Amino acid sequence: MSSSHTPLVQTPETTYRVHFQDCDMMGHLNNARYLDYFLNAREDHTTEHYALNLGQVASTLGASWVITKHHISYLRPALHSETVRIKSQLIHFDNSNLVVEMQMLSEDGTRLKALLWSEMTFVKVSTGTRTDHSDDLMDMLDEVDVEDVSYDPDGFDDRVRSLRKQLKRERAGHDD
């Protein structure tokens, strides 16, 4: 890559308004709809920041990512008409797998509402079998991988606790 290469955004974010149709009788975002909000945000982020249209990847490379597992923690309700901030970031990858972390926060970004880890495997569209990322994809994944989030497949609850403590410190003005 040349020195004029603009670095890719590692943690893109967008805001969304919680719609009435997505809420339960208490006016809270329905638990199942969190996944839609997260996955739609990630698709927006990959298209806007990485020029990666997932449909085009599938047709061009004959392969695509399929979700194999979600870890989700619901911490605070997202309420009808509320604007939420959604951040997404790659926290782990190897030759054929990746893990994306997605955070739903209050609009000002100070309170964590939900955290999602989505584990995905790169598979051939024709056979549904695992395949390796291309060299170009590996280079891009390496560039957007957030190295300061240590990924441990069993460490989801620890990550939730750590992130909540970090945001609490930031709210208190003791950012270290």
C-alpha cells in the first residue's frame, strides 16, 4: 500500500431511531429486533467505510460470511423513538473466520445498552463449505482489526464488564 493510503475506520458508528413497530408492549426494543439493528448497522458500515457490498462479495468471490454464533447481552432498554448509537468493529479473524463486536449505546455514547459478538465463517456459496479468505481480504481484515480488544471465545461476560467500567469512568470524567 502506498503512503497516501487513507487508513480504514476501525470502529465505524451510526445512529438509528427506534421505531414503534420494533417495540414490545412496554415500548422497549424487542429483543429479537436488536439483531436486525446491529446487522443492518454493520452492513451500512461495511458498505460505507470498506466499499464491501456483501451481495457483491458473494457473487464476485463465490463465497460469503455466514453467522455461526451470536453472544448478546441486553443491559438497558432501547426505548421507542429513542436515538441509539451503534458501533461495530472486527475483534478477531483468521483464515476463514471472524468475530465482529457491535455495541448499542445511548445517543451520546456514554451508556451501553447492548453488546453483541457475531462469529462468522467464510463459506463457498455453491457448497456451503468453509473456505479461506483471499489475500486481499486478509489484508483488509488485518487493517480494520481492533487489536486493543483482546478476544477470548469464553470472554464475552468479561468484555461486557470491562466496557461498562470504561464508560462509567468516562462519564465520571476519570478517563485513564
